[in-house]
Amino acid sequence: GTPIVGRTVLSRYYGGIKEKLRALRSHDKKNLLEISHIPYCDRVELSRQYLQSDILVCPSLWDEPWGFVVAEGMLFRNIVLASDAGGIPETVENQKTGFLFPKGDAQALAALLKQSIASILSKDESIRELCNNAKKAVEEKFALQKRLGKLIEVYRKC
């Protein structure tokens, strides 16, 4: 499944992360946070899930070569909480386009989740700005024309 968190939580839970999310849910007196696991889905359903979500969690324990999932979440203006594994920090600029936590650190993730949920509930403008910055960063950094231009440069050097 693709890791997404929002009003619905989609994720493969690692270590104590599942328990931390459940603990957050137990304190949710207004029943605002729904936690569930949704298995693999097609692109249309995945887009619908991103649109319904507020927060994307990518708790990778292995060194991802590139954070495709986080880039997708950023494009959909989800608040991105991602581990600092592999190439993810090249996509997520901590506290500017999302939030990074040390891989495997469930407590750090839980703290970021709590902070993000509070920001959403309080309608914090800085979190909206972060999400807008994230979308813009992905559009600029990974635009098809830009990527093709770099690929052509590499081929010309060979």
C-alpha cells in the first residue's frame, strides 16, 4: 500500500509507528482521525485517496533511491512526514516542503503527527504555505521538460 495519512490513514506500519498512531487515535475525542490500511489500488483510486487526505506519512526504513510517494503527496498538497532514509531528503526540504524524522523513530513521527494535526485543526496558515511550497517545489524540480533536458545532457556526454 502507499503510505498516506489524512482523515484516512493508509500505510504499512513499521516498528512502534502503528502503536503511536493508535495512541493518537485514542485521544481523538472528536473522532477526526480515521486510521485504516488500504491495500494496493489503481492510479484513479490513489488520486482520490490523496485528495481526501491531509497528511502523507512515508516511514521508510530502507534507503529509498527516490521519494516518489512523497513527491506525489507534495503535488496533492498533503503535509508530508517522511523518514530521512535514502533520497527522500533530496525531495523533502525539512520544515519548508515537509517534515523529516530519523528512520525508525516512531516517537519523532508521533510528535510530528500530533503537531500536524494540531496545525490543521487550528487552520494554521504556515502549514498551508508549506503545502503550497511543496507542490511548487515538485513542479519545478521534476517538470518533464527539465528532466528530459537533463537526460539529454547525460546522453550527449557519453
